[in-house]
Amino acid sequence: MTQASVPASISAATASGAPPAIGQSERFRSLLVTHFDFVWRCLRRLGVPSTSVDDAAQEVFWIAARKLDRIELGSERAFLFRIVIRFASNVRRSQARSRELSDNALVEAAIDPHDDIEVLIDQRRARDLLDVVLDALPFELRTVLMLSEGDGMTMLEIASLLEIPPGTVASRLRRARQLFEAKVNELLGTRRAEEKSR
């Protein structure tokens, strides 16, 4: 998964002095530098297509900039994550489970001509399989799975971030892993059956 750096449009706005609506430009700059990678990864892992994730991350930070005076010190990550959840949830609903085919163009553009073509094909299949499996999970299960497996957060950290009891996190994570495994097995079984019938 390719990860972008802070988009120039946000960096330029903060480097040249924050817009009047932002205020507290140093705090915003710190928020951006500290949390941009986390926001970008979460948006991508929660289903925002790679072609849209830079714009989505920028939108998350512009929303945060407008509400900067309402963000309590020490709770910046949780505040940003709540925006990410709403944004990713809206994207998922608007896509209505349709896949973003232009992701393939980005994968092909990132290919090193010296790479082994078989390895690249396997990696692409694995990425496609992962996207299909994650898309099949209910959003709240995908969220805890992404935070646990993708970001290595503990159950207590996830509970704090999502503002839910640790027991609820444990239950969702257990269910997410079960559904993930079942969906992978189902898809691999279908793929093997298709290959045998050829």
C-alpha cells in the first residue's frame, strides 16, 4: 500500500501562515505533522479508494482546522479519527459496494520494471483479495480489525479511541477475525474451483 506525504496544498497553507479561519497555526501544523500518516492509513484501510485518499485526508484536516479551538489537548487523535470514521462511512455508503477500478492504474504505475512479474501478480492478487474481504465486513468490525491488525493498537487504546468499552472491542475483534477468515476461505475455495474447471 503506497502512502502519500502531506499534500502540498495543506503544507503550503500552513507554511505561509494559516488562513484566518484556522487560527493557532502552530498547533494546526503540529496536528498535521503528527497525525497525517495515521489519518491517511485509516482512510485507506476503511475503504476510501487510493485515488481519493489524499483529497479525503486533506478534507479531514480542513474540518479539524475549522474546529481547532474545540479539540482538547491530548485528544487530537481521537478527534481526527471521529472525522475519519464519518468520512469513510459516507464513502462506503456512496460506493454501495462497488469497487474502484482505477486503483489498478496506481498499482501499475508503481511497478518497478526490474521486479519479478510473478511476485507482482501475487502481490496484486493478495491486495485485491484483501480489499474484497475487508469490503465484506460490517464497518464497525472493519474499524477495530484495522486498528488492531493494521496499526497495532491494543484493545484499551482502541476502546479509548472509539469511546466504547474494552469488552465491546474484544467482541468486535473476535467477530471480525472470524468473518475475515471465513470470507478468505470462501474466496480461495471459489478461486480453486474456477481454476480446476478451466
